[in-house]
Amino acid sequence: MKTMQFIIHNSKSILASALMALCVACAPTPIDEASLFLTEEAANQLIEQGTLLTLHELKDSFMTEKGNYLSDTTLYRTRATKDGKNYLFSIDTIPTFDTPIYIRGRVTTDDYAGNFYKTLCIQQIVNGEQQALRLSVDAGSIGGLYQIGQEILIRVDGLAIGRYANQPQLCLPTYNNNIYANNAEQKVGWAAGRIPIAIFRARTQCIGKPDVSKLVYDEYEIQEFISVLNIQEARKWDAKLVRIKNVHYTGKYFESNGSQSKCSTGDPETDGNANVFAPTTENIGYPQSRIVEDLKGNKVSISASEYAKFAHFYLPGANKNGIDSCKNYVGDVVGILGYYNDNAKYDPAADDWAISIRSLDDLHLYYDTNKNLQLEEEEKTIEGLWPRIEYTK
């Protein structure tokens, strides 16, 4: 009996030792940083095996006006062009070559606040000047994979370069047949679509670690870009990371005809004109815009999605009683500059320009007791910072 007990006990010990050895053998391999982040040297070694294009060179080399996807059988949406010469929507496929073609740039957007859905913007500084491009990628929370400030290297041959509402973007062709869309009969057709995340990840590598301090903000007067009404020229400005100074919200928005209307005090869940950043569009989904004005009286829209986390926050200086205090909150706005025109029957206009903020942190607005006079730096206090107040009924 004792012999049997010894055998059983010994067997248990052997089994326990084996399980311990197995657990040790199955321990996860530590993450190798080199497999996640390329060094500059490693990136250059990859690039030397192919061709590196600047972002402007990519557009100039492969993006044509009509695109190579337009034919009798592959049509764009009817609102893509009105004259057959200028196209707001286009697709050019990039051939696959024996040697890879690369672009590189630093991520300038963050989708945490929900205002950049399945989109990345990147910038590249060439000879001291910013070049920029949108990347359309079919992945929610893509900012978790490619964080703001992260430099990336992308192999682009085999993908496509296209325009959606005149905004250039790296993409893949997508056919839209959504019969439930607003004005659906005008929108059926081929358009620049999102790159599946598996394809994008296979073609994209990170260079170094994210570093937001290396982002470059181009500082402009509003008049400098809203006066650009040539649609080809506008494409060179699109997706730039910019800063405009000494502006305030007016509490107004642009109508479709370019006129301005005053925001209401309604419930943003039912009133599309409410004095918040992005009230309802009744599920149509277009970005909502609210006007800011500089000291010279120039105006531009600040754009936000109704699905952004801050969509129902009151505009700076607005409240349940109205918008009378908006002019008192003055400061800087940063964000992604965009020229958006999705219907070729309308001539290019200044109100096609907008700046999309990434989050409310892009609004550096302070209460100015002098009512829209430029605040000196020493006058800006925490107490004077615009309070972020959600809409409450």
C-alpha cells in the first residue's frame, strides 16, 4: 500500500514538474521593439531597394484629372463633374512595380475624439515646406495603431490615389450603390474608398516612436486660403496641419447658398441649427460647420462630425440662452485644413474651406474682457480658458 502511495505521489510530482516546464516553455516572447519601430537606418535600407516619392510627387506622378477608372462601364457619381474637364471625384490605380514605391510622413490626426473616422492625415516637410495627404483606411480607432506624431513608411504601388470631394487621398476603388443615401441617384458610382486594414498594415511600417513635438503647424491668415478657388490649386493645401490666430466663434453657420444664419437654442438631437459644434443631420452624416472670424473680419468654418464626442458641447461663449458671449472668447484654432466640394454643379466658393479640429484641445480660446482685442500671452489664465459645457436641456 505504501509502495502504491509512493508511486502515486511520485507521479503527481513528475506531472507537476512537467506542467511547470510546459508553462515556462509557453511563456510569451517579450516584444522586440525592432519589430515594431524601424530605425532610420533600417528605413533607409528599405527605401534604397525601391523609390521614395514626396507626397506631392506621388500626386503629380499618378493622380490625373479624370483618373484611369473612368470609362463607359466604370462611371463616377453624376456630381463628379459638370464640364468633363474638372473632376471632384477620381481614381487612379498605381501599378505594381518590380521595385517598391514608398512615401513617408508623420501622422497629424487622432481619432480618439471621433472627428476623424477611418482616416489618417500625414505631413512631410520638404525643403522647409509642409506637404500633406489623407489616408483612407477601413479601421475604427486606427489612432491606436498609428498614433499622432508617428512617422510611417508606406508602400503605395498596387494601391490607388484618388479624390473624394476634391480632397486627394491614398485609397482603393469602391463602388457606391447605397440607395438610402441623401440624393442617392447622384451618388451611385465608383469613388475613392477605404483600404482594408490588413492590406494597409502589411504595407506600412513605423519609423521611430511617436513624437508629437515634431509636428509642424503652418500659421495662416484666413484670407490666404479662402481666396484659393482654383480646385487644382486647392488640392495642394488640403490636409495641412494649420493654426489660425486671434479668432472667435460667431455663433453662425453657412447655408448651402453661402449666406450666414444664426444658431438656435434648440435641442441638438432634433434641431440641426443648435448652438453646439455638431447637432443632428438626421443621419445624413455630413460634417457640421460653425463659423469663426478673425480680427480683420475674415471667416472660415470649423468642422465637426455629429458622431464626435464633443458634438453636443456648447460653442465657446454660447449657452442655453443664446450665442451673445461668443465674441468674448478669443484665441487660436489648430486643425486639419480642407477644401470640400462634393457637387460639381456648384462653383468653387470660399465657404468650401473648413478646418477640422481633432478634439477640443485644438481650441485655445480665452475670455477677453476687451471684447475681441488680441490677448497678450500674460493675460491668458486658466480661469479665462473657455469652459467646455455640454448641452443640457
